[in-house]
Amino acid sequence: MIVFDPDSEISNYRPEWKLKSKPDLPKAFSGFYKTGKTEIPVFLFYTKESKPMLLLLDAKKLGKLIQYNPIEETSKKHLQEGIFSMEVGDFGLDADLLNEFLDNPPGWLKEKGDQQKQEEHLRERVVIRIFERFDIQLDDKINGFRVDIEQ
């Protein structure tokens, strides 16, 4: 097993911020670990686990993400943009929407003051809701290893 320190200058690890161009990889991409001629992408995830761990996974055996149409009603097809559905609600025009927020104000709205001030604040704004539908199908046989790291 090879253990590396991402902060070490002699490591085979190249952090994302030192790369000349950023590869088209998910946001959690942290850098590359080079072994021989192979560069292995490294991803950093934060979890609720109390101890750090290293996961080595075969990306070809993880599973797949399946995107579905976000809109089931044909009357709302005009709200669809690609794989997303977007609704814009105007607090000044939609009394039900306004009352939904005033009846149960989120923390940021409570900071605006009493209900009158909250209503004044909302009437000058819109809410944008973005929806998507997807499913994650994990492979029956995920190939990988989990190594607990003692600190």
C-alpha cells in the first residue's frame, strides 16, 4: 500500500490548484496521484464518519446515474429546460406563495423584522425553484477497498 501526504512536496500527488488546466471532473476533485505512467484522480468528500478513511474504487464498477424527465404533467412542459424544471414565483403577484413564506418564515426572512417588514421585503422579490429527478443504481459488485486512517 502506498500512503501519501497531500501537503508533501515529494509526494506523487499533484493537487488540483497546481494543474495547468482543470480537468472536466466533479467538484470534489482534489488532484491526481501518479503511479508509474498512470494518473489516478483523487476526490475529497466530507462525511459524518468520525474517522478519516481512504476509499479506492473502480469507477467502472460503481453504478450509474439515471436522469428522468422532471415534469410529469404535460401542461407544465414549458417550464422544462433540459433535465431541469424551473418555476419562477412572484411574491407580489402570488398571494398563496406570499402566505406560504409569511406563515412559516425561514431564518433569513425573520431577520427582516416583523411580519409587515417581511411582507414588504418579499413583495420586491421572486422565488426560483429548480427541480430534477434522478435515480442512482449501484452495481451489485462494487470493486474497491476501504482503509481506515489512524491519526
